[in-house]
Amino acid sequence: MITRMSSQTSASEATRVFPPTRWSLVLAATRKEAPESAAALEAICRAYWHPLHAYVRRCGQSPHDAQDLTQEFFRRLLEKRWLAAADPVKGKLRTFLIVALKNFMSNEWRRAGAQRRGGGQAHLPCDTTFAETQSAAAGSALAPDELFDRQWALTMLNLTVDRLRLEYVEAGKPGEFDALKSCLMAARGTIDYAALALQLGVKEATARVAAHRLRKRFREIYREEISRTLADGADLEEELRHLAAALAKE
């Protein structure tokens, strides 16, 4: 059974207990009797619930039905051991999950007799309000597959930020991260280094170096996160270009 994670559990805290790659996380979730199986499955659900939910919503399901369908998909992912068919040698985790969802929607959901919201089944930890906000904010012209890819790219960015924040926390510098994080998505030439230096209590030159290091580390982690969802030997640059293009669509 999938247990509910506390709403106080952050993604960065969860990162501490999970295997080092997303594919190893999938493999851990397939070992049903192993103590790490449930935690691994919850990590997968927490990380990738939003892109899959966005796809279901864009396919025309109502908010309530989309929530039920996505919850049921993840429940069956464990119950029917679909993850056992996942093979990191064969391709992308992104592709595996969306293909599995499509198969579920066309074959399983019609026969599921879905127990609507509750029905004795434990719900996965998910923020449906956030999910609906994200769906509403996404470009209405995007096709379901395009929206899924866009939400997947956003998920990768969120996982990257969580890891980066955790590094600063573990280094005893949470305040520095809070001050610097606005630099991550700032366009070149738009950062107010004087204000940043004042906030950090350092010289402007030091603030520039700190911002540069943060952005450099962000890029490194982002590449790692993407590579962890790919098969060995897959073209990382191609996947980066694909996700960048997905983010650019509105």
C-alpha cells in the first residue's frame, strides 16, 4: 500500500534517502518486498505526478476525474508491477511513463471501476490546487503530449532547485541560497549586484562570484537530473534541446 507522506516533507528532504539515479529509483520500486520499495515509488509519484496529471487534464478529463485517473495509474503502477517492465537500457524514463499512462488510459481505466476519491485506497501525496493552477497557466494551444513535455521540463527544473537548495542547507548557508535564488532565472545583465551584495553583507565583487557559482552549479545539477532519466549512452544534448523547446512553447 502506498502511504501518505507528510505535507511537511520537502522534496529536498526526500532526496536524502533515495538511490542516486532516477532509473535506480524505478528499479528499487519494483522490489516490492524490499523496505525501500514504497519510499521509492512515492518518490517517483511525487516527482512526476504533475506532468502526467497535466497530460490527463489536457486530454479532456475534468479536474476530479483527472485526479482520480492519475492516482489510479500510480496505484496500478505498483499493484501490477508495471515498473518491472521498465528498462533503463531501452530509453527515456519520460517516454516510459507517458507510454504507460497512455496504455492505462486506453486499456485499463475503462475496466478499472475506479474507486472515486477515497474508496478505501490511500491517496498519493499531491497538490491538486497547484496542478490546476499549472494547467490553467499552460498555453491552451498545447497538445497533450506537448503539455506533458513542458511539465516534465518544469519538473526537472524543480528537482534541480531542490537539490541545489539542499546543498546550501547542508553547507550551513540557507540564507545565502534564499538571497541568491532570484539570480537563477535572471537574464544576463539584469542582476542588481549592488543590492545583492547589500543583502548578503559582502562586497559587490564577492556577490558576483557567488551568483556565478550558483548559476554554474545549477546548470551542472540540471544536466545530471536529465541524464538520470536517460538510458546509458543516450544523447543528453538532444534531450536538453527537446526540453528547452518544450519550455519555449506557450
